[in-house]
Amino acid sequence: MTAADFRRTPFLAAAALAILLAAGAGGAVQVPRTAAPPPAGLSVSDLRCEYRVDPLGVDAARPRLSWVLASPRRGEIQTAYRVIVARSLEALAADRGDLWDSGRIASADSLSIAYAGAPLAAGLACYWKVRAWDQDGQPSAWSAPARWEMALLHPEDWTARWISDGKPLPERDEDFYKDDPAPLFRKEFDAPKRIRKARLYITGLGYYEASINGTRVGDRVLDPGWTNYAKRVFYSVYDVTGLLRPGANCLGVMLGNGWYNPLPLLMWGNRNLRKDLPLGRPCLIAQLRIEGEDGSAAVVVSDATWKTRGGPLLRNSVYLGETYDARHEIPGWDAPGLDEAGWSPAVPGSGPGGVLQAQPQPPIRIRTRIPAVAITQPRPGVHLVDFGRNFAGWARLRLRASAGSAVRIRFGELLDKEGGLNPMTSVAGQIKGKRRNGTLIGGPGAPEIAEQADVYVARGGGAETYAPRFTFHGFRYAEISGLPAAPALGDIEGLALSADLSEAGAFACSNDLFNRIQEMTRRTFLSNVFSVQSDCPHREKFGYGGDLVATADAFLANFDMQGFYAKAAADWTDAARPDGMLTDTAPFVGIQYCGLAWAMAHPLIQDRLLRYYGDRRLVEEQFGATQRWLDLVTQTNPGGVITDGLADHESLQATPVPALVMPLYGETARLASRLAGLLGRKHDEARNLDLAAAVGTAYREKVLGSGPDKYAALTQAALAEALELGLVPEGERAAAFKAMVAATEGPEGPRLSTGIFGTKFLLAALSRGGRADLAYALVDRTSFPGWGHMLDRGATTLWEHWEYSDNTYSHNHPMFGSVSEWFFSWLAGIQPEPDAVGFDRIVFRPQPVGGLAWARASLRTARGDVAGAWRIDNGRFVLSVAVPANATAVVFIPGVDPASVREGGAAAVSAPGVAFLRMDAGSCVFAIGSGRYEFSASMTSIK
């Protein structure tokens, strides 16, 4: 969304409910109710099951149900609810809960209500609705009906078997690089004349693409999501009723290698993924259930009766790309009636060993189509396509060529000095060249340069279209060679792929540079959500914990991350080493040197999903792994001192490990204490809090010491973390903050020197301490280092390093995207309280600095829409906010006189639904309940 679009977009509708507020001094404040009766009553909408809208394929035995409340009056709470779940819409309309009728439950809860009705069977369709009661005991109308459908709940529900083509894996590494056609599988079957319902339950490793009667099933790509296949394998559920026809049908499946059969590339010359990942020959499991109108049911399952053979996809690698020979295509291979000569019986096997689970995270889809903006010819026969922006996904090419013509497409983020392709920043694992002894860095059979490339061998005889299936690339430029004639702009387009995350937040302000940084950050984020939150979409593609820790709050502000991050938490549990040690990456790829700051992603995910979505079940499932890991960390780091691991990665000024990691250690212990308390684990709650205190003591003794210049000796990153994470003694905070400001201002003006973690904490610490103007100046600069400098050098996605790199560092790396969190949390000023549950307690703390005329943000939360917008209007600061149902907020209005603050045309101290709380560092702080409010104060009162 551009700034202009945002100005034209009204605030998202916000509900109006109220609750008790916790005052800053620890007392409770009752938000005043609005005396006037509401013009309309409470309403219920946005029903979700397992945090999804009408999900097809739920395998939780007790699915969690949530809804959003809305009311036109301020200060209202849900006092009760009733949920009805039925087997049919007819029963639901008649208020017959033949699966569950909760009755009237006195509760304000509207998130994660666990189904408590009759046992649910595999494949059962469940229809449900909700009504709620307001604070006066008046019921709402029933919500519109919603539905969910159960998946296959138990292992015995699967009668299908894993099947493969039965070929052995190569014994020598170099043989993995030879042609090995991706296997095709087919199964013919009959369907009844009148079909009521048909569901396909399917997965294939590493990736699969299914079709029925020649039509592709669904629009998911690169399915299933990457997991530790020895622990969990995701499957998808499709409604294929419309693809079947009476009589003969055919189900076809093509398999790719994905992460289940990767090449033995020696990443960085020493890391073979095949040593640490569960491996196997591509395989699939599929179960198709067909229900006839006459009540009959038929099941088609993968077994030895299926037929298989190699197809036209000769090679496929998640890193190196694909080779597709269209001359080997088999017309009608996935349609009934094919002559199956040359096809062999499929071979049943045990599969990868992991439990089959309905995929809980958003699938990967084609998100955007990107037209080419320019085509040049750097060399004869070589055509360079510029898509105008960096992204992750595919290039789709339309061509005409003679049979056997090989068209090669290479990908990269940059151009070289001659205007040709420079692929070096996107080369897999920095595999570039040979060793001194002449051996390949990437190992036997590997290419000398492990660049991204696809090869298409033409069928000939007319127009052809090619896009890959089982790989993905990170690129802005595509170099095409082997075409008989120059392509036109319309002959090639980019297909940007990502997890299909729902939009959650929007930000814009009067500073166009900031709007451009926000858009650059969002592009980067979407380039790095291919079932794991990756560090880059080309060179590594791994789910690093450090990147997640640095940017989780920014991701959560921009997108609905509930399903994605819940899956990530389980990935870390699955990746844990036998002794319980959590890893740097999940799934585990053998990298284990970064340490606590990376592994703390596991408890942080639990805390943030509780804070943003009220997800308590995740904590119940995952906390045991966190506690086991934290106990191990405590045992191996006596005295609370940590000296090993990676610190402020890619910073311009190195921060020693203890100064950077120990504050994160203390924060991890505090998070674990909160999570333990939520579960009623009082012993763990207390000892984790004691651990946090012990780490703080050790930090002050070992890192700070007692010298007069102890704060001046610390880096920006160390000072910002210590201040934000509470490791500076209260009486010394002013000195520490002064040192941080001095380190930031510098002799040549404001300049940051921080890396992956320090950047996040520096912007927040400056803003919290009253120097948001200095944070603003850091973000606003266009000279090195900074986000504006990246843009000034032509960046369209974030760099891995502050300095421009044409050979080593990625140009599509999310870790400096923490700046987006600052836009939402400080510039626009929307923050969840640290102990919020499902965004039920909100802070509005805008920062009118840097000459901004206005700033706006909105965020779709689990409880509804939160919005905040401020502007300078005729010498007055005006802040409009919206608070959703079952939520409260505190509002910081810059100024020194609460009596001068107005709300809705009247004095704020006496406005309906508003209570003055306190003065706080130059701001008047008010408490509000749900609803829409407009506060204003004279700019002359802001000091």
C-alpha cells in the first residue's frame, strides 16, 4: 500500500468493548462506561477454527474456536457466549447443536475456545455459529455460520501406503548430478454417476504436484512445508469434487527432490546437508475418498497398483534449479485411457517415518506476477531481463524454438560492470571455484559455481511456456541464452512466491523515504517465508533463529503469523539434539555454533503467539522443550556468564559475546518464567525468575564492572540491549542512556554501528528514553550506513550487510527489517503490552518527531482491528485511535498539562470512557476501553 493509498483508506472498523485497566502504579482503574444506550447491539463475526477461516483439514481432536466482537458504544465487554456446532446447516439454522451446544457460558473469552462436544470423526464437516452477551446481559444476534472439516485424525484412518519408484539412491556423490527424471505416478479408477463429495488427502516428498484427469489439483506450490520428515510430514486436503467425472478417472502425481533428496553440495566447502537431513527417494502417500449421492463411498489409495515412470523433469534441486526436456513429455499421462506400456508398478515402502499431520501453516502460492521492465543484450545471443525488483520465486518464459533447443535461464541479484549478470551474491553456500589442489569446493560432481539456473529443452513445433516446479530462486535479473530470437517484454514474467500470509498491518507517514523502507522490508519478508523464515531465498534458505528473534515483532505487525510461527516452534522441538539442546536452525541442517541468541527463538515464539493471538495450547505443547533446553544452558554456563556463540552479527562495531548475549539470556529466563506461570508450573516460574536475576547480577559484575567509564566502554548494541532488557541498575539508567546517545550522535552526526540484534534494540531504547528524534535521524539518513543508503544504491530488498557487496553478501536478507517494528510501535505508536494475551492490552505511544506531518498504522489482531493515526493540524497534535472488542489501552499524549488535552471536543479528563492515569516523561497518559477516540493537544504544550 502506498502512502497515497493509505491516506485514502479509512480506518479499519474497530469494535468497542471495555475491561479493567491496570494503572501504571499497579492499581486497577475502572474505565467509565458510556451512559447513553447503544444505537445497535453487540455483533459477532470473523469466526475462525484453529485460527483459520473455514479450514478444510483440521486434525486437532478439540479444535480451538475464536471470533471477533463489535459494538457501537465504548466500554463494553462480552459477559457470556454460546457456541453451537452441528452436522448440517439445517440443524444449525434450527439451533440444534447435534455435535455441541455449549449453552450460555459466563466468560469474556473469545479466543481459543476448545471444542467440547461429541467425538469428531475423520472427514466430518462441522457447521458452527456463536452469539455473545454484552455487559448489560443482552444477547447479540447469531453470527453468520462458519464451518470446518476434520482431516484424518489417527494412523488407522490412513489405508494408503507410501510408494516410490523403487530406484536406489546413488552410491557416489558425483552421480547425484546426473540426469534422474522426476518420477510420475498414475492411478485409474471409477467414480459413481452422482458424486456428493470428494476429498484428496495427499503429500509427496520432497515436493509434489497432483492432477486429476489432466487438471492440476489446487494452487499450492512447493508443497508440503519443510519439516524434519523423520518427526512430522505435512499433508494437504483438497476438495476435488469438481474434478471428478462419472466413470473412468485418473489421479496423477509428479514428485520433486526438495529437502528430502538434496544434492550433496558441500556448502561453504564443508557442510553436506545429506549428513543431517532425513533422506530418501522421492515418495508419496495419497488417499482419495469419494461419496456418492446414494450414500455409497469409495476410497482410492496409493499402493502397488499404481504405475510409475520417469518424466520430462530430468534434474531438480532447491539450490541449482531444474532441467526440463519437453521432448519427454507424455501427453495424457494423468488422464484415463493411457497405454501404460513402459510404466512399472509403484513400490510400497515405509516412508520417511514422521507422523502425518494436516499442514497447519499457510501454503506457498504464487503471490504476485511481476512484469519485466527491460531487456538488454550484453552479449550476442544473451538476453538480460530486468524485473525492476528483487524477489523470490520463478521466471515464466513463453518461446518458440526448434525441437531440442536448450534454453538456459541464469538468475542473480546484480549486474556486473559490463551490464551482464552477476550471480555471486546468490550462489549456494558460497561455492565458487576450486581449491588450491584443483578439487571442486562443492565436492565431487558439483558445479564450479553453484549458481541458480533453469534449463528448458524445447519440444518444437509451436508456442511453448515454461516455469519450474520444484525449485525457487532469489533474483532481480534473469539471463536467457539459447533462444533463436530476442524475447519481447511480454514473453517473460516473474512469479513471486511466498507463504500465503494474510495481511495484518499497514503503515504510512509523511516521510516518503520511510514508506519506501517499509515497502522494501515487506518485500524482503515475503521473499523469506518458504515454510521456514529464512535468512535468504537463494544462498542458504535455512530457518535461522537469529533472524526470527530480530524480526518476529516486525513480521507480526505486518502479517498474520500464527500458523506459520506455531509450525516454527514445533520445528525447533523436532530439531533438538538428543540431550535437549536447541539448535541454530530448524529444521536442523548441521549448523550449531551461533548459540543462545539463535535458540531463544523457541521460547520467544511461544511468548509472541500468546501476546498477539492468545495461543495457550502452543505453550502447553512446547514449553517442556524450552525448559529442558534452558536447564541445559544453565548447567553448561555456570554463574550465568555466556562467552560462546555469535553476537551482533554483521555489525559495524563488534560487541563481545557476554555483553550481547547475556541480556538475551536474562530475557529468555524471564520469558520462560512467564510461560511457566501460565501453565501453573510454579516451581519453574520461580526458578526461571531467579535465573534472570542471577544473569543480571553476573552481567553487572562481569560485563559492566565498577569503573567510572563502564558505560562509555560499551557499544551501541550492548547499551541498547542492557537498557531495553533491564540489566542497568535503576540509579544508573540515566548514565547508560547518556552514553548510548553519545555513541549514537558521534562527531559526524547520528550514525548506527549495530547488527542483527542491536539495531532492533537501539531504535526502541532511544525512543523509550525520549530520544525518538535521534532514532528518526538514524532511519532518515541516505548516506552510509542505513536503509536509505541501500535504497540510494538501488536496493529493492534489504541487504545482509550495511555495506554494498557485489560478491559475498545477500541482497535479500530480513534481519535489518526490525525497522518496520519501529514504524508501528514507536512512530505510529501501536504496541501490545508485554504481558498481553491476544492483544487484549494495548499501548498507543506515538512520536511526533523529525518534522513529520502525520503517521498512520493499522493492525488486524485476533480481537479485531487496532488503528492509530496522528497528524499536526493547525498547531495541534491530533491522535485518532481505535481499540477492538475485549481490549483496553493506555494512550500517551505528548504534553505537560492533562487538563489541556481534549477528546472528541471535550476535556479528556472528563470524556466518556476515558480516565486520566498519570504523567510519564512529558506525556499525559490516559486509559480507555474499546471504541474510537480522537485526542488533541496544543503543540505549545509539548516540550
